[in-house]
Amino acid sequence: MEMQALRIARAGAGLALERIPVPDPGPGELRLRVAACGVCRTDLHVLDGELPDPAYPLVPGHQIVGRVERVGAGVTRFAPGDRVGVSWLGEACGRCRFCASGRENLCDASVFTGYQRDGGFAEYAVADTRFCLAIPPELDDVSAAPLLCAGAIGYRSLRMTGDAPTLGLYGFGAAAHLLTQVARHQGRRVFAFTRPGDDEAQRFALELGAEWAGPSDAAPPEPLAAAILFAPVGALVPAALRAVDKGGVVVCGGIHMSDVPSFPYRILWEERSVRSVANLTRRDAEELLALAPRVPLRPHTEVFALERGVEALERLRHGQLRGSAVLVTGPGS
């Protein structure tokens, strides 16, 4: 049996729509009939060869919502017909010092979906049942997909800011538009920073509850307790440091970023800090999925048929999306 899939042969080769064999689940695995798969900036990094050691040829996509179609040997957690999600973290050893301390995202033996194992830009996908997530019934397939990475990474980044009451978000795309809703639900004040001249993104941020929106090269109207960077632009690190107050934290929420330029120690002094987010844990995604109906979290999505995946990625690359792009398969796509 064959399926349609978008696949990358090698770095820089581009995505190609191909017919390839439907994968069979091994022991402890599920085969999913993919309903929706969110498009993430990390997919662009994989496509452009900016991440080390990808498993080319590769089917990208790591924000997968689908229904269990077949189970491998030993699977008891899910059954055919169940709706599950698959995120970026596809496997971890469960035994190392990182896994034992709740930091499976740092496991040296980790394997990532759509990067080191085939992902969800296809009609079917196989996943390790231990790393699959139950999707709340309140969320439809398309709305659930962006929560599995953009939302969960944003949520993990937010946790790293502690109880910061004022929050700056640099780069207002899939992650930031979800995080704004979560932060406002928690009673935090949000300040949005966009590409200079992107008036539409600034209007979008204000619609979602940000109390100020402006270009990334502007100073906010007041010092911020924390800032989170989703734009993969290293030059924004010193800009964010200048924007945060004494004792503030700057969290870099992406997997890849251009080089951070040198900056004067003066803007780091007074107990400011810079830290990164590396991947995500199952706990991050599970907590966000449980929180989503209570917010209620309403992802803004633009839907593309699987065959239009290249267009969706290029729209993302050029900042032409409002919220999240999601690829869908099957009837009505």
C-alpha cells in the first residue's frame, strides 16, 4: 500500500510530493491516519539544512493529529479509532540523568519527529505510543495541531519567566499568538514586537489582548519583567536585554537562531539573564492541552491541502501567515 507524502531528499533539495510505502508500526508503535499537521518554523530549519544530522530522505512535520489505524505488538495504551497527537519529541531513553529528573527534552538519545524519524506531512505516520498524546474532545483536529509544538514550546518558555507580570514577545507568529492568549488568561500584560513595518501583525497582537504592539527595534513603553524571543534573529537578544528591567529574563524559544552579536555587559548587569528552551517534554504538551479548553485557547489557522505544503512553508518563511498554517489530508482538504 502506498501513500502521498511530502519528502526532502537532502538539505536544500526542497520538498517533493511523492508516493511512498505506508509505514508499518513496530513493537510499541502506532500507525496513524493523519488528519492534520501543523507547519512550524523548525520545518524550515530542517528544509534549509540548518540543523545537524537529519535523517534524509525525510518526511517533515511534527504537530500531528490523527486517528489510530493500526497498533504494533505490545501496545495497550491506545486502540484503533482513538484520536492522538504527536509532537516534536518522538523518543527518549527514559533512563539517563535528564530523563530521571523530568528533563527528557535534554536526553542524549532523544529522537525527534519530522527530523530524525518521519513526520506528518503525509497521509500516514508511525509514532512511539509512549510519546503520543490524547487530544481533548473540545479541540478539533486543525485547532489541536499547532498546540503540539508552537503552543507547547511557548508554554515551556512562559514557565521559564516565573511569575513575570509584564511580558515582551518578539516575533508574532504561531507560538506568540497562542502564548498571548495563555498569558492574558493568567493575568499577565503582553507587549508584542513584530518585524518593522508589519502593521498587520501588530493589529493581530492587539486583537488578541496585547496592550502594546510595535516594531522589534522600538523600546516598549515601560521596562518589562521578561521577554521571549520566537524570531530566530540573534540581534534581538541585546534588544530584548535593553527592554527588560533589573532582574529580568530573556528566553530564547527557538531551536535555531542566527549568531548573537557582542553587546556591552552593562545591559546584562543588574541580574538580568538569558536562557534558551531546548525542545519540549510530554508534560509541557499535556499541561497545555489540558489548559486549552479552560482559557479557552483559540488558534488562528490557515488550512492547506497536503499538496500545497510548499506554499505553506514559503508563506511562513516570508511572514505571510496570520497565526498557524496547518496541512490536512483526505476528503475536504
